Amino acid sequence: MRKRAVLRGRGGLFPALAVLFLAEVNLEATTLVYLPFEKQCSEAKVIVVARAVKQISAWDETRSRIYTDTDFSVEEAVKGGISGSLTVRYLGGTVGELAQSVAGSPSFTVGSKYVLFLEPGSGGRYRVVGFSQGCYQVLSESGGKATVKPQLASAEGVRILGGGKAKAVGLLTFREFLAQVRAQIDRDNKK
């Protein structure tokens, strides 16, 4: 978890040094158990294509962690029959001048489109399956074909257990990726 703190106080050497040393401290790394694509599909109760429309970060009840709620507009329900909108909560965010980030935690950019593998969380919100393993950003390329990129593939400070690595599905077009998701859901339903 990274914490960035801004200290205020009277001038002097100590406050200046404290800011230098505490400005950004890497407190720990994240270790995740590898979740293969097939398990992402089967463990997700909801799979949607959605666009991030709004984000709000806040402290938890104990003021020890920051979380962010991202509201999404659902463009297509692939599994779970969700329509309209939904909210995804994840650890990390910025409140005032303090930011916390957790390596491997999903994060979203308002206006961007994602394929999300979700499970129910608290308070009617959802969380991404496998931390950020079930989060795929839809990218547009110059040729007009959209591709998908697994968010975990570019995460720093993450160690993956279980012999797997995030697969570079960026070579698949968005439509090819959705076809693979649907085919896996069909296989799961036939079991």
C-alpha cells in the first residue's frame, strides 16, 4: 500500500526532511493467487461492458483506509442480467491531500470503457473478481478496432502465486474477447 502524506507545520529542517522521507512510502507489496480466465468467468456473478461515469473516494469508518466507489453505466450485460448502472468499490484513492494506493487493486478512469468480472460486495456495490484480475480496459486503436488490456498485466508491486501470469489479451479485439467470454460461460452452463 502506498501512502502519500503532506505535513504542515512551522518551518525548520525536521518538517522539510519529514516531507522528503514520507512523501511517498511503499509500505507493502500485494500477493495474489492467480485466477485463470476460465475461473474469472465462472466465479463472476456479473460480467458487464460498462463505462466509468463518476468516482468518489472516502475514508472507511475507522479512518484507516481510503476506498473509491466508481459508478458505471452498463452498456452490455454479458452475464447476470444487470442493466442501467452499478457501483464498484476498491481500496485506494485520494481524500484531500492524502492518497492511498494498493498494488494490484483495480482503478478506473472516468470516461473509459471496461469489461468487468464482478461479484457482490457490501451495500449493493460490487467488487472485481480476483482483485484486478477481472478488470479489462477497452482500448481504441488507430485502425478503429478496439482491443482489451488486462489491468493486472501492467500493475507494479504485485506478486502472483499459482504458476500463472496475466495473459496479454491485447492481441484480441474487443469483440473476439467477448466471444471468448460467452463461449466460456456456455461451457460453464453445460457442466
